[in-house]
Amino acid sequence: MLWYRDFGLTEIIFIALFAILYAAYIVRVVKIGRGLNTPYYTIFIKLGIRTLYFALFMIALLGPSFGGSKKEVKSVGKDIMICIDLSKSMDAFDIQPTRLEKIKFEMKRLVSAFNSDRIGIIIFSSEAFMQCPLTYDQNALNLFIETMNSSLVPSSGTDFGPPLRMALKKLEEDEKTGPPTQSKSKVIILISDGEDFGEDTEEVAREVENKDIKLFTLGVGTESGGNIYAGRGLKTDKNGRPVLTRLNSKSLRTLAGKTDGQYFEINETKNDVSRLINTIDKIEGELRDARYVDVTANKYFYFLAAAAILLLLDVLINIPTLRI
């Protein structure tokens, strides 16, 4: 038998109070019975009944669990690789406080929404770097997200090819080392402002499509564009004019369309992250593990019902304590 609560101070106090108060009551009745020279043995019948339902109340309080049974527990989930653009254009402040800070906040929402799925993070600009491999550890993911900034990667433009190729490679490597999984349970999310200067993006997109892996793109920024802080002032071009970076949604829409995915956007008037979460949530996860575990149920109500019946009988049935 298992117990929901451990026997502790609360139970000791209840038992001590019951014993002390009832002992004082017995002493008083016995003293009166002897003084009146009348039998008082019925008090011990009441003591037995009351001790019994008090014990049943205490057992119910402790929460006994018994009657074990087998229950199948299934682990179902998806593998999600998030590729996040950390080029300097992500420091633009057309989305407050900046594009990158907004994305960091929304990525934490993604991590929280898919807490039963494995998530990995790739950061990129012109090159790609593995920030966090596929993991269930939300604390680690949130820590990596919090430390992201544009100085972590080279500031020489943006190329979608390397992060997509790395995400594809990591998903395939994981499939070889672990149990076989369906490609439909694998997802790549590419987050950027859409300024792609790479040359092999289309080739990698075809590979993603051939593997039947879903690719979703999330554009962040505005079509009117925004400036970028550089030290105490604005970042300028070689002519001394402030750099203006705009959201290029066309390249992200095209990329998502080629892989049978969808394009989502964060701009000054809308935020599609909730739609992105709902869309990914509809994708069927892969059965990773199934096992049977022993389960028991808290059966306190049996003891509580028995105690209540005895208490009711004690109230309704009058047994004289002293006979005069």
C-alpha cells in the first residue's frame, strides 16, 4: 500500500489531542461513576467506536493507494530546428525594442508551446553555427535564447543556405543514431528579415522538399524599414547616410512555398507567432517510446465513508454512559 501523504507533525498533533482530551473525559466519568456507585463500562464501548472512526479519518487523511494496475504511457513528439538570423540588420528598431529582442521573446513562447518536443537552435548570418542541439531541456534553450546577439556571428551579409543545410544534416544524423522517425514529424523554422545574399538556397530548399520536411519561415520587420544603432549613433553607409533595412518578405514566401511550408510575419501591425504555433501543433508527432507503468489510485474515500457511517451511528444511537 502506498500513501499520498507522509505521517507527520499534523497527524501527531491530531492523535495527541484526541488521546489527551478523551483521557481527561474518561477520568472525569470514572470519578463520577464511582462517586455515585453506578456502572460506567459503556464509556469504553463509546471509546472503541470513536477510536475506530477517528483512526479511519486519519487513514483517509493520509491517502491510501492500492489496487495497482498497468497503464500505457506513450511519448509522442516532433523534432524542431529553429534557424535564427543574427545579422546586423536584425538590430533594426522598426520593431520595438529591436527585431532581435522581439524574436527572442517569441522564441521563448515557441519553446514553452512545444515542451514535449525536441528543439534545437542554429544561429547564422553568412555562416551557420549550432547554438543548441536538439533537446527537451527548456531551461537550456531559454538560456541560449537570452544570450543571443548579433556579435555572435560574422557581420558579412545573410545566407539562408548554410543554416538550412546544417538543420537538414542534424535532423538526418539524429535519425541515424536514434530510432527511425518519420520526416513529417521534423520541422525547420527559419527566422529572418528576408535579406538573402546566398547562392545555393534554392538547391538546399529542394533537398528539404525531397526529404518531406516542413519548412516554415517567419519574417520580422517592416516594409518601410528601420535604422540600426551603432554605438551612440546610427549605422551609416560609406557615404555617411543612415543604413535603412527593410523586410524582404518575397524571398521568405518563395522559400516556404517551395517546400510546401508556410510564411508567417511579425511587423508593426500583426504578429503571426500564434498562428505558427497552431500550424506546427497540427503536425502529427512521432511515437518515440511506449511503456507500461504501475499505477495506483487514492482510495481515501472508502475509509472516509466508513468513518462517516460510524460517526452517524454514534450520534443517532444513544448509549447511556452512566446509569443512575
